[in-house]
Amino acid sequence: MQWALLAVIVVALFLMSGRYPRLAFSILGVLVVAAIAVILFTEDDASLRKEQIAPTDVSIESVVGQPAYGGGYRLTGRITNGHQSAELKAVMLSIVMQDCVENDCAAVGQADERLNLRVPNGQSRDFSVTVYLGEADISGSIRWSIDVTDTRS
């Protein structure tokens, strides 16, 4: 929209410059000075509004893993944004599949996944992600370890 307005102004100034060159260049000068003033004296509101959510403010609960197509696993669960004022837009997850025999667990697969979803502050949302960890020889039961490594607000 701003580009269309700028194009209309440039065309109007170009047409005016044929009959009224001083007026056209005066208007152009005023617009340039105004643009420079706006750029220099306006604070960057985006950086002020953009609060970074710490990974410790995000919790993941009720994770269930089921085999999916092509040797992958479909993980579902619930993600909670514990930050007081910022909306969560994306999280980077470190997902580890563990083979557990009694209380002895060994990691047999690891993947990093980016999960894009909007979670308002203080609220929770269900999520689902498919991970491919390769062929694993499971001798016991599978446990999942999911850690939030990075966030985007």
C-alpha cells in the first residue's frame, strides 16, 4: 500500500514539474525532510514489543508417541506458554527417543524439530509433530524426552 501511494506521489510530482517546477521541487523537498525526520525520531516499536520468551517459560505435557508412516513417529501433547505478556509463535524442540528396560534407559534416536503454533500468554494448545529417527532396535519400552531449546515470540 505504501508503494502505491509513493508511486502516485512521484507521478503527480512529475506531472506538476512541467508547469510548476518550483512548487513540485518544494513539495519533494518537504517530503524528503519529513521522511528523514520520521526515520530518525521514531523508536523501533517492534523491538520494544518483541519480548523473548525463555525456554523455561514453556512447558510440554502429556506427550504420547505412536508409530507413523515411513518409520516415523507421531508425537502429540500439550504445550503451555507460561510467560506473563508475550505470545508464543514457535518453539524449537529437542526430541530424544529412549529404549528403556526397567529403569535403565538408553537414547536410540534424536531429532530437533521446529514447531510453529500460536499460544497466547498463560494459555495452552495441543500440538502434533512427526519425527523420523531412523531404524532403532527397541528391546524394552519407548520413552520420549522433549526439551524446549529455543522460542520465538
